Amino acid sequence: MFEYLKTPPPRSKRAFTELEMMNELMVFRMENDIQFVSQPHPILVAVGSNKKCVSKYQLHLEYMTMDLPTNSNFLSALALWLESFYVFNISFPPTLREFWQFLMIHVLE
């Protein structure tokens, strides 16, 4: 009857920090930096002279690098990144699972 008054069950999963989530989502590198990002899942790389002036986005997957179209902004890069999980049949990292559930339910529908 008063289901809404019940306290929620305790969280059994560890909560991740914003920094942990951002490191799984995206990294920044300078234009002349050839440092390689190796992750078992796709990761966005913003390339530019500084974090406020991004000239292009790249998608990294293990040892593959794909340059995204030059007219890509952050939202289109984010959409391509999300699609890459389905294309390559890779599960989301546990760090970002709640973030993607929120996006798919509240933004992408």
C-alpha cells in the first residue's frame, strides 16, 4: 500500500567518482603528441592545442585509431562512440554503465 515510503535497498555496488568515469570516457592530448591510448573498450580522444580548443576527435580501440569527421563536435563524437560499442559488440565498462543507462533512457529516446 505505501510502497513509496519504503527505504531503498542498500547499494551493493561501488560508486565511481567523476574522475574515474571521465578517464573511461575521454582523454585529451596535444596535437603533436603521439602517445597511444590502449583500452579494452572504445575511448574518445580530444586532440587540440588545449582542452578548450579541440581541433578534432578520434576514437581509439585497443591499438586502432579512427579519426572522426573534421566537422564533428563533442555531441556527434559522443554519439559515434556510443554506436561503436554496438558495432564492435563490446560491453560497456562497469564504470560507465549508469551514465549510459541515463543517456539512453533520458536523452536518446
